Amino acid sequence: MTTTADITDACAEKFARYAGLLDGELPSWLLPIREAALAQFTKQGFPTVRDEEWRHTNITPLAETEFESADPDATRVSPGQIRRFRLGAGNETALVFVNGYFAEHLSDVAALPKGVRVMDLAKALAADLPAVRNHYARYAGIGKNAFAALNTAFAGRGAFVEIPRGAMVETPIHLLYVSCEEEPTVAHPRNLIVAGEGSQFRVIEHYVALDQGVYFNNVVTEVVAAENVVGDHCKVIRESNRAYHIATLGIHQARSSHISSQTICLGGALVRNDINSVLNGEGAHCDLDGLYMLGGKQHADNHLRVEHRSPHTSSREFFRGILDDRSQGVFCGRIIVRPGAQKIDAKQTNKNLLLSDRAQINTKPQLEILADDVKCTHGATIGQIDEDAIFYLRSRGISEDAARSLLTYAFAGESLAQVRDRRLRAQLEQLVLSRLPNGELLRGLA
């Protein structure tokens, strides 16, 4: 049986071959970063349930699967195969990746404000762009995250987005990752979003599958917001129900910046999202919102860490979970207020709706406050559908299944309403309805 130690050794061997293939293609400063990341990964190894941060998430099924690199030929996927995932072909800026590789023939770059860059990260690295050199691999936190370290060692493909000072990008930049391999494969997508002072941006990070294959997406996204930036980031996970998706999102904010980030999880056999936000300037604010809708034996783990380093900063975290069948959910939210960070306003909420007696949720909101003039709250709820509400709807001629679906949809709708792009929101609403009994009867509501 393959063990996590075996995989750690195999990764080290693959890295040696990988580094040799890349020699001379990338800037000299990148190799030491990769080598340090691999050393950190080798030292840590994969986490186990004995690690406090992973005690509710067992990655043994992932460890026992032998993954290979995917076929780099992205041309085998046609525009017609991904049309249902696009937000409006020909009228959007979209970078499309197939099994982790950039697919130029599927991508579109609409007219963008002067100075805005949206491009394949591999090309940005090869060009040694200043924004990449100054920010790459600085915010993911590989010190305690083996998967982020593994990504940093092997990544080189993904998206690079740079918004210069004062630029306004109103149309969402769509980063679409498509998986379609039949054999177990692994990809390490890496996204870097750098927003200059006073700029505005909207980015949608979207993971989808063309079939129900087994694969592993190990993702890292870094968002860097300078002073007075207003940014909206939305991540949607619609992986195969046999896939593994483990991701790290690192957000770093300067003074008076405002970042909102949503995570919508509607697919994947095992999903883990580590979201780390650092408020490093007075007046900075972040909103972290999420929805996970699970069924069968799906498992989703959301770990949030919001660090207030400067005074007069604020944050809001609101994650909702809907769990059916034998699915399992984990929510761990941690707000940290550093010494001297006074006048903090932070709130964290996790609400869960259990549709089955066999579904499980482990929720753990936490506060770590090292300052004395703050306003911080946290809370969590776990419950089932209100039977009084069911009775009321049935008394109005609605069947029991339709009533339960209506109330479940309303619960999910609080999160879906936060999705700013109406086209994406419509896709998600229809997807949620399709997973509910008699959901087709409610389509007129979406």
C-alpha cells in the first residue's frame, strides 16, 4: 500500500527531473524558491489526522492514489465542450486551462484598460515581469502548509493578472480550469493577482470537469491589494465527484483596501480550502463568504484565518453549509488580532443545514485577541429544516419535497445573492436547483 512517506519521496524524485527540464527557461530567482519549498514539503510530509488542523480530514484516499502528470495537449478540448461554463464567449476576458495547461485556442482577451495584463503565468515568469518577481510566492504561507509548499515546488502554470494604479476592470476576468483526464492525474495551478493603488478588479476562479474522472488539483492563489484597492474575487468548485481539490488562497491588503472573496463548493470528492487574509494597513476591510453543498460521501473542509495587523481594520466571515446523505463538512474560522491593532471590528458566522441524519459537520470558530479595544464576535449553528415552515407551505398546496427544496434553496440563496456577476449567479442557481428534489418546479424563482 502506498503511504504518505512514499509519495513524499516520489515527489522529491520527480522534482529533480522537473527542475532539469526547466533549466534555462525561467528566471534564476525562481529555482531557489522552488528548492526551498520542496525542502519544506519533504520536512513536513503530508498531514495526517494526528495534526490538529487536519484531524477531521483524512487524506489517505488521496495518498493511496498514484497520480501522474496530465497530457499537455490542450487542443483536444473544443470550444463547444466548454461553452456551458463560459460567461459569454466573445464578450469576456477568459483564460482557459485544460488539465492545468494554458489553452490559447479556448481563451479570449477582450479590450482591457491600458496597462492591465491578463496572461499565462508561465509567460509572465519567462518574461521576468517586475510584479511577478516582487510578489510571487510571498503570501501563500508554505511554512505550515505542505500542499502550498508542494505547489510552490512544481507550479509554473496558471494565470497572472496585473491591474496598474488607478485602473478599473469592471468586466470579470474569468479563469476557467477544465479537467478531462481518464487516468489519475495531478496539476498544480498557480494564480497571482496584483492590484495597484486605487485600482478596481473582479476575478472569477472556476474549476470544472468534463467527466467523472479521478484527478487532483493542488491550487495556490495569491491576491495582493495595494492602498485603496477595491477587489472582488469569486471561486467556484465544480469538480468531478471523484476528484480531489486542495487549495490555498493568500490575500494581503494594504491601507484602506476592500477585498471580498467568495468560495462556492458544489463538487469534488474531497475538497479543502485554506483561506488566509492579512489586513496590513489601517482602514483595510475584507469580506469572506462561502457556500458548500454536499451529498453522497463528499467531504469539504474550509479553514479560514483572518489576521488583523493594523488598527481600524474590519472583517466579515459568513459561511453556509448544506449537507445531505453521508457527506461531511468542516469549518474552522480563526480571527487573530495582533498587539497594537486597536479598534478592530470582526465578525465570524457559520450556519449549517443538515438534510440527513447521517450527515456530519464539525465547526470551530475561534478568536485570538491580543489587543484590548476591539469588537469581535463569532458563532455557529447546526440545524435541520423547520417543520413548522414545512407545515405552512404544505397548507398552501405545496408538496413536502417541493417545500423542503424551497426552504433549502432559500438558505443557499443568501450566499448565491452575493455573487456579483449575474451570468455566473444564474448558472449557480440552476445548478443548486438541479440537485434538489422537484427543483425543476422552482426554476421560475431563480
